[in-house]
Amino acid sequence: MEENKNYHIIAISGSLREESYNTMALKTAQKVAPPNIIVEQISIKEVPFYNEDLYKKDFPPLVNELVAKIKSADGVLIVSPEYNYSIPGVLKNAIDMFSRHPDKPFDSKAVAIMGASTGLFGTARMQYHLRQVMVFLNAWTVNRPEIMIGQAKDKFDANGNLTDSKATEMIRQLLISLAGLSELISKK
Ligand code: FNR
């Protein structure tokens, strides 16, 4: 990462839940980001189900807008729960929709993944499925740090603040790694 350059990161939560631990973790990233890394959250709540009959040519205006945001960003941060050992349907659907858009927003894009779950393994299985999806999209995923916030019920306070200081510092490091990877990609 270059200290004197600004990096614009688009962040997506894989949970639509009001009190989502993953959205809380995303907001932690916004709070702890170095001053030159701007983390903008986008919502996938209104992305319709992908149907190739309907969306092969004309994508919904919201999808065009979200794709444009991802395309022009320096990187993408995905913060997601694990559902049944894998990627939540809403997130997978949004990625599938974006991936069929002619602008190919994930192609050669730097992507960081993290997640929180109430289980012990903190979304580890979801993260490896998501990394596999990113291979097909030709995205570049950040290898380290891997942030898997297990037993999330005990890691956030009533105001949604992450109380685990080690995880908080790792989130800051993840953003720095993401900006660094985007820098590498831009030079290739
Ligand atoms: C879960 N949860 C869960 N947790 C986990 O560690 N591994 C899993 O495979 C699953 N599977 C799963 C499936 C479905 C359909 C739901 C609704 C939940 C529990 C999950 O970690 C918990 O609900 C989190 O709070 C979800 O994240 P948000 O919504 O708080 O961000």
C-alpha cells in the first residue's frame, strides 16, 4: 500500500439481518481503516434472483449501479456468515448476478474475505467456498490474514462494537493487505 494514495473499497455483508454480526464486523472495518482507505458499504438486499431469461441483456438499474461501483473500486471486502457450511444464498445470488454482467466487475479485482458466526469455526468453510468462486471470476483474493470470528455472540457488545482487540487489529491489517494487493494488480 502507498501511504500517500487513497484506496476506495466496496464492502458487502452477506447477511441481511438488522442485528447481523457480519454487518457489525463490516462497520468495524469502516472504523479501524487507515485514513487513506475508504470503505463504502453497498447493500445486496434488493438484488433480484438471477434468471438468465430476464437478465441476459438488460440488467436491473440497481445491478448496473452496484456493478459500476465494484468495477471502479480498488478492492472489495466481503463479510459473510456461513450457512450450512457454505455461502449464504443471498450473497451467492448477488455474486452470480454481478458475474454475468458484461462489465465483469470481479475480473482482476482484489478481494478480501472475512466472516463471523455463532459457531466455533467462524465461517472457515464458507470462506474456502467463496475463494473457489473467486477463482472462476478471476479475482485476486487476499491470502492473509484470515479472519474467522467464531462464537460471535460473545465478541460484540450491545452497541455492535467488536470487543476482541486481536480480531479488530486483524481487520485493520486485512484492509492494508487488500490495498497492497490492489496496488500490485494495478502494476501488472
Ligand atoms: C447458520 N449458522 C451457522 N453457523 C456456522 O458456524 N456454520 C453454519 O454452517 C451455519 N449454518 C447456518 C445456516 C442458516 C440458514 C442460518 C440462519 C444460520 C449460524 C450463524 O452463524 C448465525 O446465525 C450468525 O449470527 C449469522 O450471521 P449474522 O446474520 O449474525 O451476520
